[in-house]
Amino acid sequence: MKKALLTLSALALCMAAGSALAKEYKELRFGVDPSYAPFESKAADGSLVGFDIDLGNAICAELKVKCKWVESDFDGMIPGLKANKFDGVISSMTVTPAREKVIDFSSELFSGPTSFVFKKGSGLSADTASLKGKTVGYEQGTIQEAYAKAVLDKAGVKTQAYQNQDQVYADLTSGRLDASIQDMLQAELGFLKSPQGADYEVSQPVDDPLLPSKNAIGISKGNKALKALLDKGIKALHDDGTYATIQKKHFGELNLYSGK
């Protein structure tokens, strides 16, 4: 009986500790790469703006915690999580089997396909044969990098890595690149709608297992308390219509949420 009581006491202590852990967040530090409009970018005054930024701030408001945004190049996001530079990553991070081996994820934030961008009338397409001998740029640390190395390089396409998406587009518009590969919505609503993107177009979505579409908040492996907290906040945004309002602000009637 005494052993049973001790076991129950230990269990109660564990539950209390878990409860305390879930409540100890007074501030959530989110890693972000602000070179990916309309998901995350900088306004003229230097403030962070975008769909992911609004979602993150709304989640913090729902959870009654302070939001702190920590800027980082995208390829530094997972190392940053491991080094405790931030609590989570809200920066258009796609859920992949490789990433799930080293970090955990919240429930879905949004889903979106990948596409190429190239000059109108160039004759290029998502077919790798049309890109053979051409140079395609991508942002380091992204799923597009994995696709470039595994598929494009082997198909005779020249590929070039960049620290951020702004650098990719700079070389695309200067003629150093024939095409770029990135999130389709980012290309359509971030680049093509800008003055420098007026003469460019996007390809059809690239259909490949290396390019999944589900995006979520990346968190440290095994942090179940934070996952539960974030999932609670995300669900609340859907339940009270906040998610729909933010989505409409940035994407009109386009639905980014698959509900999976």
C-alpha cells in the first residue's frame, strides 16, 4: 500500500511539474527570416509584417504571453532551436520527415506548393528537361534546396544557393539566374506583385515527394508542453475566426489551410 501511495505521489508531482511547465511561458521567442513576403518581411519602418507574423502575434495574444521575434537566416533555424536562441520557428517552415527526426512541430499553420519563377516567354517550365543547362537559385536550408540537390543537379541543371530569398530574386532580375525555386504563393504574391517581378511568371506546382506542402511551427524535440500550448492557440484562432480574418487580409478568398 505504501508503495502504491508513493507511486501515486510521484505521479502527482510529475503532473504538477508538467502543469507548471505549460504555464511558465510568459514570453515566446519566435525565429523568423524576414525575406519571404507576404509571409514574413520588413516594412519601410523596419517592423516585421506578414501572414506568419500576424499569426504568431495572434497566437501569443490568445495565450496571453509576450511575442518576441528573433531574426535569423533560414538555414540557422534548426541550429537556433537546438541552441535555445528561440522557442519556436514561424517562418514558412515545411514539415518533412528529415526535419521531424530532429525537431517537433505544432499543428498545421498553412499549406502551399512549390514552383519555379522565370521570365515570361523564356520557354521554361516545371519540366526539368526545359531547365537543363540553365541556372536555378534557391534559399539555403529550404525544402527547395533538398529538391535541387536530389533532382535538379542530377538532371543537368546548374543550381545556386543563397542566404535568403531576397538575394535569390536580386540575381534572378540581374540575369545571373535563369530561374528560381520557392514557395508558389510567396512567388505569386511577394515577388510577381513587386515592380521587379512584373516581367516574370510562375510555373505550375512542382509535384514531388521532396516538396510537401504542410507548414507548421518548429519547436525543440520532445517539448510536449509547448506543442500543447501552441496547438491550443492555433485551434482558438480557427474557432473564433481570427485565422480566417488574417488569411483574408493577406490572401483574399484563397484558403491556405488544409485542415489536416
